[in-house]
Amino acid sequence: MPAYEICYLDDDGALTYKFLANCEDDGRAKVLAHAMKLPSAKRLEVWSGEALIYARPSDMAQAALLKAG
């Protein structure tokens, strides 16, 4: 089973907490990341080794929010 690093960041992009998990695939790692997210976390990232495989909000969505605000 692949190992994933799941990271949570605050409003400023600073790491607030992270954990490692073994999941069957990328999809299950994404679901776990959302399930474990605390309300105080503003962004989550799922890494597989050096590769960022998932981030929410996405960079594109974040840029659109900044333009609208």
C-alpha cells in the first residue's frame, strides 16, 4: 500500500498539522484527508513522496476567489 502525507494549513499557508497514512490508492487518500480535516484548517494537501496529488482549495479556485474579493 502506498504511503501518503496529509497536510493541513492555516490562512497564511503555515502548516498546522500533518500525518502519514497508508491507503490503497490516491482516491482513498483524498477521502481520508477530508474526513480528518478540522474546521480550523483552511487548506489541505495530499502528497505521495515528492508529488502533490491533491490540494483543496485548488490553486485555480483560490485565484478566482482573490479576484472576486
